[in-house]
Amino acid sequence: MPRPPLTSAEYWDLYKPYRAEGEQPAPTTDRFEWTQFPGHGPGPEVLGAPRHALELGPGEGTDAVHLARLGIQVTAVDFSAFQIERARRWWSDVPGVRFVHADVCEFLSRDTTEYDAIYSMWGAAWFTDPEFLLPLVAKRLVPGGVFVFSHAEPGPGTYGPQQMRGKWLEGRERELTVLRWQYAPGVWADLLKRNGFTDVDARIVPPPGNEPLGTLLVRAEAA
Ligand SMILES: C[S@@+](CC[C@H](N)C(=O)[O-])C[C@H]1O[C@@H](n2cnc3c(N)ncnc32)[C@H](O)[C@@H]1O
């Protein structure tokens, strides 16, 4: 019988795993960048001045820790047990940041906190069906609170769920594919407005130099 495909959470257990010899040292947290290019594009100012922020899909947790060190209270939710355990191990001594092991939709459905900012940096926001995610995000923001997320610039004609295979997963026996919801800026803007968001700014941050792909960056406010 063929082995079943990995669940999405298992897939993400394999992201930046560093399972080699011994404990990996914690990465630096000196940068908070929406693009895939160090030192390029806007930083945390896009979030305004939140007191309490929620990150969807923090992975290693460096962005959440960066914000916590600026004095922002941060809750960071990831459904990969591996990512959450490692983030807790690395950042246990950082005040103001909390790592929660949960699927973002499940967490947003049961959470009662209202956040000033919800954000996702190449994180769960583009790996979750927006039809489910956006109404849940809208409910958990204070009026005027911001939702900001980034993902890779979509190719021409890219629309909706696309299959993604991670390059770090090559050579494995089992199927390793997840879906990501990629849309052009105008489509994201429509989706957000349909879900009650206002002041939507959805754009492509152009890449530096001769790099082929820019970054899609979206910012919207809760009514
Ligand atoms: C590409 S990684 C990005 C991690 C981090 N933001 C970064 O920039 O390195 C995507 C992260 O989103 C998490 N994720 C994907 N779907 C999720 C979901 N439905 N609920 C919670 N976390 C999710 C994955 O476990 C993974 O840690």
C-alpha cells in the first residue's frame, strides 16, 4: 500500500530543520524584513505602533522576537510542533513573546484577544485558504488594526491555490506538497475588501538588482 502523503504540519517540521549534529545556535533577530532580500524593502514600521501583535506562521520565531525586543507584546502561532518547540527553546528568556502550537484558523476561532496588528511573513497567510482565514483575522483585530502579510511575487496568470514542493525536501520518499494561495495584488485587494477591510494597499516590492522575483506585500485595516 502506498504511504499516505505527509500532513501539512509534518511538511513544515522539515523547514529549516538543522537536524545535524548537536543543538543549532539561535539565529540573529536583528532584522525584520518583508522581502526575501536582506536589507531590502520596508521593515516593522508597516505595522504602525501596535501594543499587541499576532504572527501567523513564525517558523523560527525571529520576527516575533524582534518585535518583542522593541517592546511589543507578541503571540506567535504555528502548527508545526518542531518549529514551536525549537522557538520556545531558543527564545524562552525573551519577555513579551509567546509561541502557541496550533493551526491558525483553529486558534483564531477560539481566541478572544483583540490585536492591534496581525501579520505573516511568508507564513501561514499564504498557506491557508483566504475564504476561511480572512473573516477570522478581521474578527480578531481592533477597529483600525492592521493585517500585513508578504509572499513571493506571483507569476503571470497565477491564481489561487498552487502546489508547492520545498527545495529542502528533495530526495525524500513520501509526497511532500502543500498548497499556497497566490494572487496578484488586485485580487488580494478585492478579497480583503469583501471581508470588510479598508485602506487596502496591495503591491509588489520590486527585487533588487537583477533578481527575477519581487515580493507581494499587503497591508489592510480592520473597519
Ligand atoms: C515558509 S515558513 C515561514 C516561516 C517564517 N515566517 C519565516 O519567514 O521564515 C511558513 C510557516 O507557516 C507555518 N504554517 C503554515 N500553515 C499554517 C497553519 N495553517 N497554521 C499555523 N502555521 C502554519 C509553517 O509551519 C511554517 O512555520
